[in-house]
Amino acid sequence: MNAPDTITRSYRDDDRSTWGTGYGRLAGKNALVTGSTRGLGRAMIDWLAREGANIVVSGREQEDVDASVRAMNDLGVTAWGFPADLARVQDAHRLAEQAVEAAGQLDILVNNAGMSIPKPFWETTDEEFEYQLNVNLRSPFILAQHAARHMMDHGQGGRIVNVSTVGVTAAHTDRAVYNIAKGGVETMTRNLGYELGTHGITVNCVAPGNIAERPGVNFNPPAERLALSEAQIPVGRVGCGEDIAASVLYFCLPEAAYVNGQTLLVDGMLARYLREH
């Protein structure tokens, strides 16, 4: 499906001469976005860059990282890229250190990277459990630690945005570990927001629902499955990457400085529908 015109016009049809460094509400800010070579993360860095933010790209493959860095440069902002496998905690520590060293100052952290191993919970191995917890919860915690210490040292505040899932509210089939980890992310968001608020650092979370369109990700469900999904969503459509990117951007803007410790469910009201049917 295509996103509604009200969304696609937001940036795609604007005068590109006003994009990039020196323009926008995030001009001069530096943002690290994990999992930003494809999918929702790729949409997020587009939207942040078009508000003037410089971008630290991160993904698992160097080639994909390099391609996203070039795309950010084309938008007129400075970009750096570092591959990292966030299933390994040492990679999370290294990524944070590289981002700070490259950018000099880190103003925004978006913990977007995530994954799941779909299977019944009773068949999940210890190794699979640990892998999913590391990517979805432990590495975001580590990155937030580094970012928070850096932001406090600089004394200019900052933004941390985490990414959860509608599965915390309405369970996914065969994704118990993923949903458990994301439930921890939402709890982490509240606690970190409470602890960091006095330092001018806000911590919020976006929980996507059924998102079909994601840059660089092939999504071709059978027509009957797509129709069923749309029938279950009160707004009448599945989501797109821009729905989530817009929500992440909001939490990073100066106008959101008084919003802290919140989780925004962006699901077209799917979770409410599932609870009532």
C-alpha cells in the first residue's frame, strides 16, 4: 500500500534547497540511529536528516552502512557509519564510543535495531533467548548508558528514543521472547526518563503496529492476509515507515522537551481492536 498523501508530502515534495546542514529544527544536532541501513531505521534517518541533523549510521554490513552514509550526504548533512552486531555487547560499547569520537557531540540516540526468532516459547533455546535479549534490550541499555553519560558531561541535554512493539500490548504469535524484551524497553524508557529528566535529557519510546512499507525491505503478503490486516485496523490500512519516522522525529524536536518517559503506540488502534474482539 501507499502512504496517505498527507504523510508523503511531508518531505518528498518540499523544496530540497532547504534541507540539510544549517536548516531545520535539528540543524547542528548529531544523531546515532541503530539499524539504520534499511527498514524503519532508514526512514528515521531520512526524516532526521531533512530536519538538519547529522547522522551516525549503524547496521550489520559495511556495504549497507556505506550506502546509507552516501544517501545522508546527498541530503546535505554530515554522516558517519559504523557496522555493529548488537547481539554482541562488546559491539554495542564500541559503537557508542565510535559515534562519540566521530561526531564530537551526540545529541540524539535512537535505539531502533531489533530482531526476533519466531518459534513457540517452549522450543526457544538458551542461546536464542540470549541473542534476542542482547539485540532488543541489553544493547539499547548499553548505548543509552554511554549516551547519557556523554550528554550529562556536555550539559546541553539530549534525546533518547527507544523502539518497542505493539506486541507488548497485543501479543504476537511465536514471538514471546521478542515481546518480553520490548516490554523491558518500555520499562527502561520510564526509568531512564525519570533519572535523566533533571539533566535535560528526555527518554521516550515509539511502539509500531503492523508496518508493511519499510525502505529496503520486501513485503509482499498474500492479498487475503493484507485484507485481513486492514480489516482489523480501525484506520483502514497497515502502516508505513514514515508513520514511525514521524513519531520518532517528534520526540527529538525542541517542541517535545516536556514529553518524557512516554511510549507512543503507533498502530492505527490495532491493539485496542484485538483486545475487544
